[in-house]
Amino acid sequence: MLRVSGLFVVVALGCLLIADVHITTLDPWSELQRMALGFATPDFSAVGDIGWVLVRTVAFAFCGVALGAVGGFVLSQFFHVGPVRWVCAFIRAIHELFWALIFLQMFGLTPLTGVLAIAIPYAGICAKVYAETLEEADLRASKVLAPGADMVSAFLYARLPTVWVHIKNYTSYRFECGLRSSAVLGFVGLPTLGFYLETAFSEGHYSEAAALMIMFYILIASLRYWMRVRLIGLYALIAPFLLGGGVEIQMTNIVRFFTVDIVPSPLRGHDVFAAGVLPDFAGWLWMMLSDMALPGIVATLILTQIALVGTGMLALMMFPLISDKFLGRFGRSIGHGVLVVIRSTPEFILAYIFLQLWGPSMLPAIVALSLHNGAIIGHLIGRFSNQLVLRPDHATGINLYAFEILPRIYGQFLAYLFYRWEVIMRETAILGILGIATLGFFIDSALSEIRLDRAMFLIVVTAILNIGIDILSRRIRGRLHLSDTAQQLKK
């Protein structure tokens, strides 16, 4: 384990030497002071319709997660079939913001765009999780079924009840993730929290931005009080009517998207085997690879590896904040609050905030990714450390941390970290929309130039890259015999 850890640290240090981490703003400290003052004096009156902002954020999350969970449950029944498993891997490898940008071209700025942007990748994620959960079901209950019971009855009465609590708890966690995804979708124009946050930050209204963020934290912190199983039916009835309106969906736009827009430009309106078409397509393909895909992949990998090690370092620093081996009840309460705030803030929003301070380089993305993911893993490791039983004569202080706790939690820490690797890669790619030269930067540039064929090609490259990282991560975890209880960390 130490050799693998050392290798990743060396790779990250090498990446840091060639990464663009320069601060390009003229006076970042002055902007930081203004931002700190704004967050210290939140102005709730500045956002007149803050209630509707949160309601629509919740509505998009609920509709998207509900569709994703239902679709994922259906797909999980066929997850053992190769093509189904591959499709699920592909759709979950594409970030929700990329899905939103795709659907914007077909449906415009409509509620359907936001709901599908959440539902499709979540269906792929839920299908994998539900399938793995069902595989681990206790089958002893099936032995008491009446002879000749059909497969449906066996599933509903013997298999599903044994894992229902796990499925319910995971779906609840996925809804919390959906709230973050819904908030971020506002950055592409949908009427959720991100839309108003972007406006507030771009105009320097930091007190207004602080009010929005505080309300968002309260929304997530109070989730267990208002998201009850008995209320889901009511929410399902009213949520679609709270999404707001939008432009009318044009079928011609959908047809054009599939038949013209995403077709590589050399192939449009031509017979593939006509003279000169294939050489032109080969030239287009080489241009895409050499000018956009390869530079984007290199930048994405560099940023990912730095953020991965940064995540690990911060997680090891943060987990004592909620561990009963280091702090008392009062200290753990404060530490828990700090970690909740950090992990509840989407990486995209964190990166956007740091971008205002430091300008468009890899630095805002590195800090945002490391903070958010470090808080998530730190929370999980802190809870794991609470289960450890120490000797009566255990050490204290730094010796307790370094020689008793850390060696016993390190394997679980690596399992969580490597499971999070693919997620960091997904987020790294999408942060290119903020001007950081990852794959998302080239995708956003292609979309702004209405070159949808280029954008779709790069999105597919992004998905393949994420699938490759996921496969590599699973193999490393397997070789190190790391516990797969990191399945708690599905996103």
C-alpha cells in the first residue's frame, strides 16, 4: 500500500511541476476581503424569490432522481447482460452538465432538459448499485416459499425485502446528490440555485450569494425532516408542476440534432464511400485528436492526479474532526458542521468561487476538488475510526494518530480514495466550462461555436476516459485487496 501511495504522490508532484497554477487576478486579497465581508453579512432580502429558487431546485432534483431510480431499478434486473452493463457504464461516465448541454441543443431551455440531465446518468449509477446490492441479498428466505413459486414472487417476497433498507438508504443519498446536481444545472440557464449564484458572483453581490448558499445548506441539513417515505407520493404529484415553463420543444430540432448536427462535418450530405470523403474524415479526426482531444486529456489527467493526492491529504487531515478518538462531543459537533458545509457545496460552485479570486488556472479546480472530496472521505474515515477499539494504555496526541489510528484505517482510506478517483475525473472534465483547459473547455468552445459534431466527439472521449479510470481503479483495489465497502461512496 505504501509503495502505491508513494507512486501516486510522485506522479502528482511531477504533474504539479507542469500544471498551470498561476494566480492571474490583479488583487486577489482585496477580492477575498470583499467576499469574506459578503459571506459574513448575508442579505436574504436581496433575493426576493429565494423560496421559489429552492423549490425549483428541489423539484428538478426530485423528478430527475425519481426517473433515474426507477430506470436504474429496471436496468439492474438485466445488469448481468454485457450490453446493458456497458450502456450503464457509458451514461454514468458523462457528467450531468454535459448531458444538460446535449439536451439544450434538442429541447432548448425547458424543464425536460434539466430532468433528463439528472435522470440519465443517475439511472446508470443506480443500476450498478442496485444490481450489486441485489447480488448480496440473503437468499435463505427463498427456501420457505411455496413449491413452484414463480420468479416474480420469489423476487418480491424473498429477495427484495432483504435488501430494501439498503436500496432505500442509497436512493435517499442519491437524492442529496441530486440536489447538488440540480443546483449546478443553473449555470447552464435552468431556473435553479446555480443560475442566481452565477448572477450574484458575476455582479459582485457576495451578500446575496451568501444568503443563497446558507439556504442551500439548511435545505440539505434538514433533508431528513422533510424527505419522508410517506410523503414521496405527494411530492411525485406536485414536483412536475413546480419545474417552471420554457420554450416549446420543436421536433425538427431533435431530428436535426441526430441527422445533421452531431454527424462529423466531412460526412454530412455525402456518401461515405464517395471520392475524397474518407480522407476528409480522416483529416477531421486527426485534427480533433491532435488539437483538442489529446491536449484536453493531458490537462484532465494532470489535474485529476493532483486533485486525487490533494483529496487524500485533506481527508487524512480532516477525519479527526469527527472522530471520538481525538475530540469530545462539542469539538466533533463543530467538525461535523465544517465537513457538512464543505461536502455539501458542489465542486463546480467551489471552483467558480475560487475562480473569482485567482483567475482561470488549474489552481481553483485543484483546491475545489480536493476540499469537496477530502471532506467526503474524511467524514467516512472519521466514522470508520469510531468503530476502532483502543488498548487501555493507548498513546495520545500525534502518536495516537500516527502509530495507532492511521495504520488501522489506511486500507479503508485507500479504498475510498481509489473509488473516488473516477468521480474526480468526471468533475475535472466538466470544470473546463469555467475556462480551465481540460476536456470540458474544448467541449464548451465547440458548443459556443455551434460545432455539435466536435462537442459530441469530445464528450464520447470524456466518457471513455472515465470508464478507463474506473477499470484501473477497480484493478488497483483488487490487487491491494482493499475492502469494497467503498461502495458506500457511489458518487
